[in-house]
Amino acid sequence: MPISMSKPPRAGGESGDPTEPGGPAEPGGPAGPEDSPADEGSGADPAAVKKAVVASVMGNCIEWFDFGVFTAGVMTSIIGTVFFPEDAAGSATLRSFALIAAAFVARPFGGLFFGPLGDRLGRRRVLAATILLMSGSTFCIGILPGYATIGVAAPILLLLVRLVQGFSTGGEYGGAATVIAEYAPTRRRGFLGSFLELGTLTGYICGAGLVLAVDLLLSRQAMHSWGWRVPFLIALPLGLVGLYLRSRIEDTPAFRQLERAGGKARSPLRETLARNRPMVLNLIGIVFLLNVADYTLLTFMPSYLTDNLATGEITAQLITIGVELAMIAVIVPLGALSDRIGRRPLLLAAAAGFLVLSWPAFALMQTGRALGVAAGYAIIGGLLVPMLAVIGATFPAMFPTRVRYGAFAIGYNVSTSLFGGTCAVLVGSLIKVTGTNYIPAYYLMLAAVVALVPIMLIPETAGVPIQRAGQPRPRRAAVRPRRLDLGTG
């Protein structure tokens, strides 16, 4: 796919922070050609851009491959049985969801550690570490002995592995999105950024599809005995491929330019909290809806269909994979659309849609018929995909280059830990307490109301060069009235 490039941006802005090339961004609508005549983005050649996109997407793909494996309907019951005693409290599915939630506790700490480190040492080095830790942790789950072999040590070791996994994931997404945004040409940042979430869906489908294939090929006894380990073991070679790809790219042009200018923040964490706190809070609010929708659809729904709606495991998996394949088909065109009409219109449409259509979608699922379940599931997926298409371009552009990785990683992972990791456990528990299957719809509607506010507050960054994105608006100097000198004589 050809990528048009133009001259690299000039060093030094006309206003704002002199270490940020291009000066501050003006919020508003998508910038036209006259808004950035000499700046099409990174200035990197198309081959380097493609390598950076592929290397970044690979890590996100591995992260969601693990989720696809861990949350597949048959896998949640197996994990909750293999690593816990038979008389453990709660259902096997809820125990598996609790392990998912536990991993999210570590994500903000990973964001606090890896994010500012990426702003000091560079994006590439940090992302090499995160992909190794992520894939290695997933692999370790596949070789851990179960409760029948080592007793109480089994769930403890599994918990430790999940915490390491969550810690490393805390530094992955913000860095991967930052790399793509800082390499992408300005007018194609939405298009290229959408590939990051294409990796999310592809990784999830590969994980869930692999579990489905193994389950169909093996007997029930073999699947519960050893077959469940196979999908986890695949993660290590995938991680090594990702590490190789990341070792072949340079750090981003924006970071290298900042480094040459001596503009790196001495304390990125302190600067983030002191100067970028309002935008971090906006990010947390938007990610609230993103995570409730994302983890409802990809983590909770497969088990919801089987446990609450009595849908067969294979049917539930096929519906899940089918909806996600449809999302894959439209996510990149939607990313490209955001380069023309802006990111905010798509975010606003998604939030309004969740507010209005979540309840009807779940009402369709309650019919119990495969067609109704698939239609309701497809509505939720159709509302989520416009958000997924633009966040890879929207979130990095909310912050300046000096603190972009850290500010993004901190805000994103705090919100993910609070609302993403707890989503399946919270919704599942509330369904049990209240007895209503509409809890996921109500939670999505609440998240949509919250997210509408920060979506309205963030500036439109489509068409704004990444070197200028996230900068405060320049203060206009006050014009002092000239005195009229009447003179004497």
C-alpha cells in the first residue's frame, strides 16, 4: 500500500516549547493542507514506516492472543478447574475472571515504570522488553503444573505469572501507539493507527480460534488433561518474531529529533502530572467507555453466551469470531475516514450509540435464538469498532513528544485497571446478585454518559503534525495602548 511522504518538518516551532518542532497545535477541526504546508509528519521513508507499523502491531497482537486464549468459553472453565481445588469458592469461570482482574492490578505500575522510561531512553528499547515479558509470561502458563500436582502453589504461581504479564502489558500499548503515531505521515495517521487495533482483533481471533480448533480436534479428556496448554505455548515463538521485527527499526523520528535538540524531559513523570493532568483525566474518561465495551465484548461475552443464555460453546465461539471478522473488515476504512472528517465525530457517534442501542442489543440476545444473539452481539461490535479505529491516532496526539509515552501509558492503564480488568468480574457478579441479564447494557450506558464529556473537551488533532500535537495554545501578548505624546510648545 503506497504511502505518500513529503519533506521532514522543520526543527523548532514558531511558538510554544522550542524543543517541540512545529510549535503548538491549534484545537479545532481537521487541519487542511494550508494548516501544515511543510509538515506531513515523520519524514521517514515508506519502508521504515511499514516496518514500524508491523513491529508495533505484533506486540498488541500477542497481548490479545493471550486474552483470546484465556477467555475462550471452554478455557475459562478449564483454568478455573486445573489450578484450584474442587471445593474453591465461586464458579470456575468466575475464578478465571478473577485472575484476569488480578493481572490488571499490575498494569498501572507497568505504565508508571515503562512509560516515563520510554520518554527518557526511547520507545524501541522499552518495547523490546515488554514484548519479551508478555510472550514469556503467556508461555509460562502453558508449563505450570496444576493444583493436583503442587497443591496451593499452583494458583499462587499462576497469579504471579499473570501479575508479570499485566506489568509488562502496562508498557506495551502506549509505546506501540506512540511509535505508529510518530512514524506516520500526518494525513495518514488515522489510517495507519487503525492497524494497531487490527492487531487487537487479529490476535484475539487467532487465540480464540486456536482454542476452538484444539477443542474440536481433541477429546474432552485430552483437552482438559494437556490440550489446553498448547495455545499458551505458541506465544513464545510469536514473541521472538515480534522481538526480531522491533530490533530492525530505529527509534521514532520525533523522539530522535527531540533528543538532538536536547529537549527530553528530565523527569517525565513529574512533568506529566504537573502540566498534563487535565488531559490525562480526559484520557481516563474516554478509556472508561473503551474498556467497558472492549472487555465486555472480548472477555465477558463468550462466557455470558454459554453461562447466561445457554448458547452452545461452539456456537458462542463462532458468533464471537464472526463478529470480530466483520470488525476487521471495516476498522481500517474507518481509520482512513477519520483522516478526512476527524477523530471526534467517530468517537461521539460511538458513545451516543452505546447510550441508545446497548439495551436493545442485549434485548435481542435474550431471545435465545442464534440469529438474535448474533444480531445483538454485532450491534455492540459495530458500536465499538469506530472507537477502536481512531484511538491509535487520537490518544498519542493528546500529549507532547516530551511526555507522550508516559502520559499515555499512565492514563490508559489506570483506566484499564479500574474499569477493564474488573469488568467481567463486576458484571458477572451483579448478574448473579440481581438476576437480570441486562447488567452489561446498563454498564455500557453509564460508561457512554461519562465518556461523552471528555470527548467534547479534547481538541481535534486530525491533520495536526504529531510534533505539534499536545502542545498548549500559545498565549497572545497583550497589546498595550500607545500614549499620545502631545508634546510641549
